[in-house]
Amino acid sequence: MAKKILLVEDEERLVANLADKLRAEGYEVVTALDGETGWALARGDSYDLVVLDIMLPGLDGLSLCRMIRNDSKASEVPIIMLTARGTEVDKIVGLESGADDYIVKPFGLGEFLARVRVQMRRPPTDRSLAQKQLSSADLRLDITGRRLFRADSEVKLSNKEFDLLTVFMRNPNAVLSRDLILTKVWGHDYFPMDKRTVDVHIRWLREKIEADPSKPTRITTVRGVGYRFEG
């Protein structure tokens, strides 16, 4: 039985080209030109892969990605996001919304098909477990219970410290700007605000998870940019 792909993209010519190439590869392809139709299709059937544009009319791709991830029937399906925006912040937001891969337009059809094959070959993952727990070295973050464990000992965190560490552990080795951290932890309603708020909370967090807070190795400073979580 051919594997089924849901393609949600509002550029009709691109949809036609990608669908033709995918069908030539032996896949069954279902298409939608807007987010609402894509959501109805995602809920109404089972797919082996969803290819999803970020910039969609009506319901945008990021929101649709989150909705798929939160749906009990569709949550396990791999998702590749397509976008004309290629900044590191856009990529992080896309991946944090639940995407498995991220392709920046314009792209070659060969690259696109290679990315599709990679996702099709990946073994099934238990996303429910991944969403409930994050681990790095001796740190284990219980998302559901909002608890942090270092080795076998619990480390007490404030709500903002917990949210801050969650953002870092979901984006290991990525340099996160203070603006991005403010948006992710404090929300759009609190941005812009004093960026020193981020520095203060990171100092408090370092005191709880670093062996030597004066010489941090887990959360490092990237001068002039922001911070990086190195585990």
C-alpha cells in the first residue's frame, strides 16, 4: 500500500509540482490550499507524513502544526514545514511548534524528496513521552509535573526558571537571543521589556544547575547575542 502524504500549501503551482513529483515516487498525495482545509483533512484520515507551509491564508501553518500535535489521532505523524523565511528564530519557532524538519524556499526538488525519504524511514517515536520529559546529562525535566531532577535529587525552581530551562532544553546548542527568550518565556504581551530580566533569571537558574555558577558550562553566554544551552 502506498504511503499517504498530506500537502498543505497555498501556492497552486508549487502544490502541483510537489504533488506530481511525490506521486512519481509512488506516494499517495492529498492536497489543501489553506489551513482550515488542511486541518479537516488531517483529522479525517491517517497520513504517513504532513508537508506544511507556514504562511497560509486563515489558519497559519504554525497553529496548524500545534493543532496536529495536540490531536490524539494525528499527533504521531512526521511534519515537514516549508517557509520563505529562513532566520534561526523562525526555524526554532517552527521546530518548537512540533515540526520534524524545516525547508526554506526556494528549494530544489531533489532536496525536498530526500527530506521526505528521511522522514519516511524514521522509526515511530513516542511523542507523548517526549512532550512529558526532557533530559540532558544528569538533568531530567518533568514537563507534566513541572519538576526538575539533578541525578536523583529534586531541584526546586520558580515558574519562570522552569519555563526558561524548558526553552533551553528544547533547543540544545542553539544560540537564543534575549528577545527570543523574552517572547518564549514571558510572552508577546511582555515584549519589549527590560532585557536584564533575562540575565537575572539566568543567573538564578545557573545557581541551581551549575557546578560553579561563576564559571557556567551548561548555560553559556554568547557575547552580543544571547545564551546557549550546552547540557
